[in-house]
Amino acid sequence: MTTPAKQLGGLELDGGWRVIEPIAVSGDHTGGHFSQGYIVESSGGDQGFLKALDFTKALQADDPARALYAMTQAFNFERDVLLKCRGADRVVRVLADGKVVVAGQTVQYLIFELANGDVRSQANVSKRFNLAFALRALHHVATGLSQLHSRDIAHQDLKPSNVLLFDGKVSKVADLGRAGYKGYVTPHEELEIAGDRTYAPLELHYHHIDPDWNRRRFGCDAYLLGSMVVFFFSGIGMTAFLFTQLHESHNWHNWGGTYEEVLPYVRDAFDRVMGSFQTDIPGEVRDVIVTTVRELCEPDPRLRGHPFNRGRAGSQYSLERYISQFDMLAKRAELGLLGL
């Protein structure tokens, strides 16, 4: 079905942008079913990625007015959060936002800096493992999360497809459509799991909703960063890894008790995961990587984060120590001082 959002090809937009060609938005991209992507080019020849809001499915909903409101609210929230992130050099930049009338309908859009792809293209474990790339990407991701946190924003949907690669070497955190913004009621505030369930921390799967905003939101991001570490070295996220080690009666699909009650079984599964995971890590960085994952993915969010920061109001989930650690290891790997 041809919709207004799919008819932007060749149009001239405000700010000197011209729509070049449509591109597919991947199926695992948050919001991909409600937007159309395009390559656009500025008057100066710079290219960008345009995401146009597509109201088609909302108009086909049982309650179109409510569905349209929800989509518009989500779009406005993402735009506001992105504008709040100006100056964060490890978060994908929004270059422009606007609207255009096509076939009598207003189409809203956002234009982002154009990436080469996401980190999965470089972190494919079927290829030769690149330790320097993995460590530098983790340094950039931790920096991006920290930049968000300094603005009272929690990503909540960090996963490999939401870490974009620029010039083959710079990684940036992308897709803030499911972010949490302290003091702001988000369109998805009532969801137990705001982002991709495949990567979400276990306490959320067991319906444990911490009333402390920092612990629930920043604690979630800490876990997701640890899961990214696991992905780079093993090709699988922590949550999927844990699911393979939990007894059927203890997994979140079957458990009827509280998270506190299942926590000992989760911790036992976590220990088995860590025992298996460490065999994937090059010997020279094994201890520090295992320790980092244990701290970031700690099953109890009250104990998550660097031990020096635990119990310190406002800084338990600070990522600064991990940023420095990844930077140091990446520099050593880039200089050839770390082998495999």
C-alpha cells in the first residue's frame, strides 16, 4: 500500500535537504513498523538518514484517534529527547526535524547523521575476532550511555542493532524512542519492559518494578551495557544466555512467586553463565572482562555497578570507571600490546 510517508522520493525539504531514495528499516529496529526510512542529501552534499512517521497502521486501528495520538506523542517525545542530547558526541545526532505535506497529509520526519551500519557487521563472531574494535566500541557505548545519564536520560533499549558505526571505527548509541527521562512522563511509562524483551534485565521479566527511578532506569542501562560486553565476546546477550541456564520451573514464563524468591536460582544460573562465558575471552583481558560483566549484570539491581560506587547516592550506576577501563584496554589493543 502506497502511503504519504512512502512518497517522499525526490522531494525538496526545508533546510536544503533533498530526499534521494527509500531504504528499508530493519525489522528489529524499534518503531520500524511505523516509519519509512530514506537517504537524504543536504545542499552541501552531506548525506543523512530520514525517518518519516507513517500513520497507516494507526488509521487502520480499532480506535484510530487514540492510535494517532499515541504515535504523535511517541514521535514528539523522541524528538525532544534527541534535542536534549545535543553536544553528546557518542549519541547519534539529529540534524533536522520538520514536516512536509504529501497527498494532502502532513508527514513528520527526523533527519539523523548517516551511519555505515551497526556493530553487528563488525562483531560477527563467525569472522576473526577483533579485540581492539570490540574494546573501542564498548568504550564509545559506555561514554554514550554516560552522556545520556548526565542529562537524566536512561536509554532502556541498548542492543547491538542500536549501536551504529561511523567510518568503520566510531560507535554511537542510537534509537531513543524507548528512553526514560527523569521528571518526564514518557509515552511508555507504564510498560514493565520499555525496550526489547530479548535483552531486558531479569528483574523486569519477573515483574519486579523498583520504585526508585535511578535503580530501575540507570540500573537497567548498566545491565544492558554488561550484556553488550557479553555479545561482543560470545555473540549472544546476557538475558538469552541466562535463559539457557535457568531450570524450566524457575524461568519467568513459569515462575509465580516474587523476584526475591527466585533470585537464588537466578544467581545460580548467572554463575553458570559466567563460567561458560569466560572461556570465550582472550586470556590477557579475561579477568577484567569477567569482573566487569559480573558487576554490570549483577542479578540484584541493588548491588549492580562498580563496588566503589555502591551505596553512594546518585552515583551507584556511574559508568566513569568502566569508560576509563575500556579506553585503556582499547589503546593497548590498538597498539598491539594485547594479543588473542
